[in-house]
Amino acid sequence: MSKHLAWYDEIRESGRVLWHEETQSWYITRFADVWDFLVDSRLGARTTDTFTDRMTPEQAELCAPILDFVSKWPVFSDTPRHTGLHRTILPCFTSAETDRIGEAVRSHLAKDGSIPWQSGDLLAGAIRPACEAGLVAFLGVDSDELVRVSEWSARLIAFVGRTEYHHETMTRASVALREFSDFVVHICGEGRSALSSTMQRAVEEGALDWADVVAVYGQMVTGFLQPTVSALTMAAEILANHPDGLKAYVSAPDTFISESIRLASPFHFAPRRTLEDIEFAGEVIPEGARIVLLLVSANRDPRRFPEPMQFRMDRGTPPHVAFARGRYACVGAGLARHIMQGVLDAMVEEPRTFAVEALTADWNIGPGMRMPKCLVKARS
Ligand code: HEM
């Protein structure tokens, strides 16, 4: 088990709240408390962590547009700005649009007879490409454009992940942001998906400006692909390995998917800041403090989920917090489940999938998220 997950479990069992000097953050660890804090109006969005106070004026000038870009992501915006953004992007997630994207995923899987169901890496061969087909449809780009978008996104995320100024990373991110921004304006003008036409209309009506739109696209790119691939890999692994996996999925796909997402909990926490002093579990968390709502630790809390590490269909679909809840709850949750169902249906319909040995996923588990590296035949 990764040291991060082990530590999150350990601090949950040692108390409801922990002050952590190294990250200068308060960690909320248990399900019941995370559940309540997710809808607590005394918490606001976490401003992006910066090291601006330690930068020279030249460095600050280079980083300013990227910091501005990240601070405009929905999840880093406070009300009333967040409410406006949320209202504008919700129409991109209608059931018609969800069906259209699900269809793109299904037809991608149907058209390619070379998907390595039995050998090779199911993640690289089927799961990731299927999710990418969904993202292509959602963003309104083509596959070549998605490669460029993914490169820009990786450079911008590399910036967000740094805690110190690093000239090469900052310069690459700065160029990526310029190119990504031009690209977003271009595709919105062509109205190639519900997202692009909704964004174009929002700019024309004055509800958003182009910097807002670029930020929304930025969050959509990272928010769509990685957690969906992660949750789907967990579900596929369970489908192939669990003694009753196939029967369980066919009899209750919603329960199967919900329990897989709980076990995966791809985003480990929801970062927030306190808007006032908060007295909690014998501590006073001061106004302006960083507070980390540990979604993954809550979803593995035995007080809420007995035998939390076991995949158990008899749980039904009790609410969990993998998609968070409240103001910042995932707007793509229904879409993610729909995509997962499309891929799992394709696995179930492919008889050869279950004629092989068990599958095993290798995970890259960081402090903030889990990502699969491969999903291959288990070694005997
Ligand atoms: C299994 C897959 C997914 C998981 C586990 C997941 C998880 C989450 C979580 C935990 C949050 C809240 C973060 C916070 O409170 O700080 C969130 C927000 C968000 N997610 Fe997802 N997500 C998934 C798929 C998607 C997809 C497919 C999209 C589509 C583009 C998406 C778009 C978003 C957006 C735009 C937000 C911000 C919502 C807001 O602030 O109003 N997510 N997601």
C-alpha cells in the first residue's frame, strides 16, 4: 500500500483532525466530518498554493498569467464567481450530451478489433483510449488535437505541482498557456461540442470572458481523463478478479460502479480554506487556514464502511465522497459513470476477457491522486 494512503488511514484512526506542520494544513480524516465539512459555508475554495512571495519581479511577471489561469478554475473560485461558472457549465452535462459522449466511447471500442483483451496492457490498449474518445467528443477536438491539448495540460500541471520557482518549468508552462488559450478560442468559434458552443455563447452574452473559458477548459481536461481512467481501471480489475465479478456487474451495474469508485477514490482530498475561526474536535482552526478534507480516508473509514478495503456489493449504493458533495461536487459524476458502464459492458460482452487469468493493476499513488500504470495479466 502506498505510504500516502497508509498515512491517511493512520491519522484517521488517531483522531478526527490533525495539524500537519510540513504542509501547513489541517487534515479532516473521518467520513462523518468530511461529509459535513463538504457543505459547510465556513469553508471557501483553496487559493492555488504559490511561492510568489519568494520570487523576483521578473519571475513573478512570467508566472502571473499562469497563476491567474489556475485561480480561475471553478474548483479554485469562491462564490459568487463560482456560482456563475457553475450555472454556465451545467448545460454541458445534459443527458443528451452524456449519451453522445457515451456513444463515442462505445463506438471506439466496437470499431477496433485489435483491443488486447487477452494479452498486453488493457489500460493502454482499451481503457485509456476509450476514455480519450470520450474526452475528444466532450471537448470537440480531434485525436491529433487531443495530443497537443494533453501536452499543454501536462506542462501546466507541472507548474501547479511545483513548490519552488523553476525557470524551465515556468517558461514551458507559460508558452503552453499561450498556445492552449489560442486553441480554445479557435475551437469555441467552431462550436464543435456542447461545451464549445456553450462557452462561445457565454462570451457573446458577457457571462464569461476568454480567460474564464480557457480556465474552464483547463479544469475539464485534467478533471475528465485522469480520475475516470483511474476508477475504470479499479472496476476492470475487480470485474476480472472478483469471484463473482461478472455476475455482480450484470445484476447491478450501478452498485458495482459505485463501489469501484469508492475503492478507487482517485482524488485523495478536497483542499479548502477557512473563512472564519472554526472550533472543531477540541481545536481552533483559525480563519484563513488551509484545510484538507481527506476524501480517500473518509471512503475507507470503517465507521462508515465495514471492511472498507473489501469490494462488497451488499453495501448497495450508500453515498460516498469520491465525487465530493456540496458546492464543488463533481459536475461530471454522471458522465464518468456512464463512460465506465460503456467500457465495462464492452468487457462483459467480450467472452475472451474472462477466459484468461486474473488481471492486476500497477498504481502510481501520490499524495493527491492515484493513477494506474498498467493493467496486465497477473503473474502466477
Ligand atoms: C470517476 C471520475 C471522477 C472523479 C472521481 C471526480 C472527482 C471530483 C471531485 C472529488 C471533485 C471536487 C473537488 C473538490 O471539491 O475540491 C470534482 C470536481 C469537478 N469535476 Fe470531477 N471527477 C470525475 C470525473 C469528471 C469528469 C468526467 C468531468 C468532466 C469534465 C469532471 C469535471 C469536474 C469539474 C468541472 C469539477 C469542478 C466542479 C465545480 O467546482 O463546480 N469530473 N471531481
